[in-house]
Amino acid sequence: MNPSLELQLKTLPSEPGVYRYYDKNDQLLYVGKAKNLKKRVLSYFNKNLSGYRIKIMVGKIQRLETTIVNSEYDALLLENNLIKEHQPFYNVMLKDDKTYPWICIKNEDFPRIFLTRNVIKDGSEYYGPYAKVRPAKILLDTIKHIYKLRTCNLNLAPNKIDDGKYKVCLEYHIKNCEGPCEGLESKEDYDEKIDAIRGIIKGDFRKAKEYLINQMMKHAENLQFEQAQLIKERLDILEDYQAKNTVVNPNIDDVDVFGMTSDETAAYVNFFKIRNGNIIQSFTTEIKKILEESDEDIMEEALIEIRQKFSSDSKEVLLPFHLSVEIPNVKLIVPKVGDKKRIVELSEKNAKEYRLEKLKQVQIVDPERHTNRIMAEMQKLLRMPVEPRHIEGFDNSNIQGTNPVSACVVFKDGKPSKADYRIFHPKTVEGPNDFATMEEVIYRRYKRMLDEGESLPQLILIDGGKGQLSSAVKSLRLLGLYGKITIVGIAKRLEEIFFPEDPIPLYLDKKSETLKILQRVRDEAHRFGVKHHRTRRKNSTIKSELEEIPGVGEKTIELLLSKLKSVKRIKESNLETLEEIVGKVKAKVIHDFLNK
């Protein structure tokens, strides 16, 4: 560490603020926020640093800068702005290459309403952005079905209308516009429609319904029943759109909702903007982890960035877990029960589905990256010192205590390596004793691998609960391998994962890829063991039938079965065929016995 940096570390303030790390070329490496700058910055220079990337970054730091602010929230805002401006290499960045569509109400007389991807600061109103263009188009089409709005780009200033500069166009004649260019529609009536449209976009349908009902009643009072029916059809269109819009609960008004799921490499954050009991916007994004950031750190960044992106000024935010940051005049709530709890769970579900969709895409486009991510996830969830690139699974098979076999299956990088599968026939165990069989098979398998210098697995999976696991552990202790190889048991009933010397099992998420791989190893070991058990039992039955023939021994039986494959075919063979295999004397004995 250079002396100037060491001096800076000794004189850091204990105030909230933002810190910035620079390398020898004065390139900005990282921007961070802190409630206490001194504690936070010194934690990076702790000898017990965890995380490969953090160690690499700290090794590059040559100088640092700090900025003191009034609160942790101010630090979060400043950090967010600096990250967007400088885009440091080691920061999580909530940036998106897409330009999302907005619904624009143009700042002009008789405003036009249209979709745009360009936000121009000319006083126009912009609603969005919309994560997908289709919902925005459906909303805009609904509005145009209900209200007759102008689509031309004429300058409809009052003096130009009064001077008669414009004539109505085809849109007026086909009844898509009410002709404001010739003064056939007043500005007050047009503005009333625009006001109702603002409500629809924001999820408030009350003004729009009131406007349409009033119009319908006026036409009905004037005996204009055809026009009243047209208005009624528009009202039906609005109510149909409202029904299809996701209605949460009319009592949940003006809130933002965040849900999150994460793995070793990324976090996935979903955002709902709820107004008047309706989800009017939904947005989900993937955030890459750079320095093993916690879910809380990422959620804080996402909260500020996404609320800015969607111009949200809601005073209430629903979250799946608590954050340390406090936002002035905004309540951060982690609901425990009720409708608010259910809407947070729906947001989390959206985040999880988005993650699965992304992972499926990665699996197709970049299978190596997909494998690396799963291995990293398994290492973390199973508390392993290394990734389980080589897994071996064991299962015992015996039916009614006869012909026992033990199967060993091998998975490499999460996929079966069938050439490495092995079957064991217990030698020291008599009768159906799963525990003793597991102890013998584990010992034989790894004693041989040690003797022959083969590479050992990183993970051993035992099909069974604590008893089978304890038996396997005994053998690993005898071989001096306990503690060098991770070993776990998986019980079928509730899919519990058992660890040696830990009385409390691990329960993995049913959709977890780690659990799916463990289940696949377990199921493959069971399938492989049962297959060989049946073959052995069948062969045993066949042999016992042939062993009844006087003067015929085991070698003769094996010779016959190797050539003719089954007792049925031996019975159907003529004397000449049998003579070719075992000679004249034995052939006559076998033929006579089987054809009595």
C-alpha cells in the first residue's frame, strides 16, 4: 500500500457519504456509499477479505476520494448519479440498452396523444416507460376507440382557427375526429377528454366513466339513441380494458412494489407501479453482481434507479425484506400478511419467472456459462469449499433380501458420465443390511481409487437418510478422506438434504437447480441399481433351473447362456445344436432332461 493511501485511511471521517477508488492510471474503479465512511472503507483493507473480485480490486487501489453528505439516502442518490455518469468497472450498473416507449400528451392546443421513444423536454407529458410496447399500444388503441382525438400536426392556435386557415380532413368525415381545426369542437370539451385520458393512463377510470355516462345520458335525453348506443359501446370497451388490467385491491392505492430473487452471478428485480388498485406498470430487470453484493445493497440501488426511471413519487413502497436506508417522506414497508403481502409475493414470482426465462436462454446460447453458474450455486448451497464438478451417487438395491447390488453413478459438470458407472456386489454382508452394504461399498470404491491414483469426486451423494450417511462416513474416516470430500444424504419423503454431524436437514427450494441435479443423481443411481438387480435376479432364476440337470455344472450353464441367451432357446434347440456347444454326451443329457 502506498504511503499517501495509508495516511488517507487513518484520517477518514465517521460521517455518511460516498467514497471513490482510483487505480495507478487515475481510472475510477468503484463508487460506494456508507453510513459511516471510516468503518466501510477500512473493511475493504481487512486481511480476511472474502471474494476473489474484491481482492483483485483492492490490489489495484492507489488513492481514494470521499464526499460527506447529510444522510445515508443522500449518499445513495449521489452514488447512483456518479455510477451513471462514470460507469466504474467494479460497480453494479442498472443500465439498459433499450429505449422504452412512452405515451406522450403533446404540449399544444388540442393535444395529440401518441407513442414515442424520444423524450423531449418541451413541457409535454410523458407516461411510462413501458417495458414492452404491446401493453402501451393496447392502451392507446383503447383510448382512440373511446375518444375522438385529432392526429394531424397542425398548429391549432385560437387565432388560426378563428381566421379559418384550416379545413377538416378525411379523419373528420370517417368520424375519427370532431373537427377542432374548424372550431367544430370547443377547447373545453377537448380538454375534458384529455383530463379523463390522463386518469385512464394512471389507472383511474372514474373520470372517463363519468364523462362517457354523461355523454350517453345527454344523447338519450335528446332522443339521439344511435349516438347513445355508440357511447355505450365505448363505455363497454373501457370496462373491458379495466377488467383485463391487473386489479389488485381498490384499497391498495398509490404504492410501488418491489420483488427480488438472486443467485451467485446476478439479481433479478421486479417493479409494480400500483395506482387505484391497478398494476399500471410492470418492469423486471437483471442486475449482474460484480463484487458479491448483498441482496440489500442491490435492492437499494434498484429502488432509487427504477423509481427515477418510472417517475414515481409514491409515498409508500412495499418490499420483500428490510433495508437500512431511509427515504425522506417515503414509507418502506415489509408486509407480513394480507393483500399487501400477496402483491409482494406476486412481484417476487415475476422476478423468479424472469430469471428462469433468462437461464433457459443462456443454456441454449452459452451452455458453459450455464454450467458454471449452476456449479457456483451448488457450492454455496451445499457449503462446499470447491465446486462439485465431479459428483458420485450411491444406491443399494435388493428385493425381498435377494441378489443385492449397489450402484455408483458419476456426474461431471452436472451431466451423467455413463462410462464411469460401476456396480458392486456385496462380499462381506449377508442378508438385507443397507447400512453395512453402504459401508462396504464406499470403502471398496475409494480404497481402489486411492490405490490407483484416480481423481476423487468433490461431492458424494448417498440415497437415504442419516443411517446410510453415517455408514458411508465411517468408511471415509477409515480411508482418511472425511473432511476432504463433501458427503450428503438425500431422503425421498421430503427431499431433505442431510449433512454429517448436523441434526437439522437442509430444505432446498423445489425449483432450485441444485436440488434438481441432486434428484437426478439419486434417481439415476436408483435406476442403474434396479436394472442390474433385475438382471442378476433373472440370471439367478435361470441358472437355478439349469442347475437341476444332473452332471451339468456352472461353466456348462454359462457357456449355454452365452451362446443361446435364454432357457427358452436352450429348450427349443435340437440335439445337433447342443452338441456343437457342449459335446455329444452332455448335449444328450440336457436335451433329454429339458424335453421330458
